[in-house]
Amino acid sequence: MPELHHFLLESWALYHNLEYDSSEEKNPRLIFYSQKDEVVKTVPVKKMKAEEISSLLDSLGFYKRSQKGEEVPEEFQQFPLRPPKDEL
């Protein structure tokens, strides 16, 4: 899973509103929740490349900082940035 580790080391901190849970290391996945904390979608990432994970997050409207440590503008503090849809 070198691609996943690359994403975690290089890109994870650029995205706003992501949490990492290391308990799923054997079957890593992205879990997307609704505003009511209900699971909306689960995406396995074990075989995905770092670029694919970034593209997925970008397409779903996650705010991406231009550099680590950059403040997130107030208008982008809430997820999702785009209006919620029935499915992701």
C-alpha cells in the first residue's frame, strides 16, 4: 500500500474535514458521512493511487489547502462544500 502511505504523508493534511482511523489498516477505506452522521458511501482505497484518492476528494468538494498549515476560509469550514446529494 505504498500509494496510500504516500497520500497520507503528502496530501492528507491539505484536505479539510478528514479524519484518519488507523484501525482499518488491512482494509483501508474512505467513509463518507451525512450531516446526520449516517454512512452515505464507503470506498476501498487499498488499490487506489494517491492521485486517484485526491481526485475523488476533489470531485466530492472537499476543500484542499494550497499548503500544509494554511487556514481554511470561513466559508469553506462546513462539509460538503457542494449541496448534499442523495448519493455521493
